[in-house]
Amino acid sequence: MTERQRGRQPGMTQRKRKTNNNGAPNTERRTNDKSKKKQSIMVIDTIDNLEKYATLNPLFKDVVEFIKANDLNTLEEGKHFIKDKDLFVNIQTAKGKTKQEAKLETHKRMIDIQIPLSAEETFGYTPLCNLPEEEYNEEKDITKYAILADTYFTCKPGEFAIFFPQDGHAPCVSEEPQFKKAIFKVLA
């Protein structure tokens, strides 16, 4: 059986069960090439555990502090700047989409921490390395892809998903016509 058939990227080793010094699951992927470059990978967990991931980015601790100090469900819709343009949260009422309607997207400069607030939200996921070349909108920091995701997973209110620049994601898949969500945008 090849690495691809086992669900792995050729030449990639994924560490799944080890934890880092903070007790959080190890979310690093190390390539087998000589550079030994490390990358963080997508994270799915509960809000109660978000603090365990603060070591992944220096601004994540500010996200945790903001959530502790604010009720995301009662914040007004729109952008709330926490650290100028380096860290903000966008509270929005999203339109529920089908898997066919939801577009995969990636971001080069920002990490997304997406939190459904009023209903379950399903996300499509495809690693960037498996996506075709498409035009990048530098002003909006987004590349959109007109293909379906490789896999899907669902977050309930009280859970979150972190998407790094190498994580293609298709948000807003929901049977609800509209639902409230929070999207933290964090400088990568």
C-alpha cells in the first residue's frame, strides 16, 4: 500500500498522538527532506481547550483572553479589532450552504479560527498542496477554488477549527438557512 493510499502525503510524516510541552496535542508536520521544515496543521477542538494551542502562534493567547473577557454570542455583528489588523474577530450571520455551494478558500497572511455560535457548521477540507493553482486576491488575502473539498467535518457551538495558510477550507456548510459565527483572523 502506498503512502497516498494510506491517506498520507508522499514524503510527509504526521505526528498524531504526541503532545507538546504545554499538554496540547502535537500539531506539527515534519517533512522528510533535508530542511526539516515544520508546519502547523489544521486543529479541531473545544473552546475549553483553545488555551492549549497558544504556543502555535504568539497572538493565540490574545484570542483566548478576548474570549474569556467577552461573550461572543452577544457581540455586535462586524469586525472587532483586538490588535489592529494583526488580530480581529468578525462576528457574522452566515448563510447556510450546501457542499456544492461552499467554495474552498485559502489565505496566505492570516490564520482563521472559526467558531460556530448558533448552529452546527460543516467545513470542507483539502490541503493546499492538493489544490490547483488559482488567482490570489492580495487585497482580501484569499484564493478561491471551484472544486469540492476532499473531506468534511462538523463543529458544534462550543467547538472551533483553526485553518493555517496551507489548509484549504470550505466554510458555512449548514442545513440552517442562517447561523451566527465568529471568525478570528490572526496574522500568520
